[in-house]
Amino acid sequence: MEYVNYIALGCSIVALALSLIAGARVGKFVNSTKDTDWETLANLTGDIAALKRTCQTLNNRLNGMNKATIPQEQIIQQMLQHQNVEPISRGG
């Protein structure tokens, strides 16, 4: 039963290490955003909104390229109809 104690001790050490790493990351984030003011935040928000609109426009264009508004059978029928038309000869 001693191995259970060693497993628990190992898990505790891993949890302590992960919490120290997380605390260091939070401290680094707080230090990097210390000088951020409301104007900078507003500019970032506007930039994110512009990027979102651009992505949505691009996605709409790509989705429009994949969708066929006319069924394929109808297109084939129109092609067959146009093959029966004789070309206009211009004479002088």
C-alpha cells in the first residue's frame, strides 16, 4: 500500500508545479497589461470588430462559391437546348 502514498505525493508535486506555472503566467499578463488604458482597449475592440466583419464577408463569399443556385440538371438541359441552335451566318 506504500505505492498509493507515493502516487499521491507525485500528484501533489505535479499539482503544485502546475499552480506555480499558472501563477507566473497570470503575473506576466498583469504586468504586460498594466499600461493599457481605455482608449487602447476601445481601439482593440474596433480592430477586432473589423476583422470579424472581414472574416464573415470572406466566409460568405466562399459559401456562395460552393452553393449552386441553379440545379445541375437544369444547367444540363439548357446546354442541350443550346446545342440544337444553328449559328447565324453573316453574309454580305
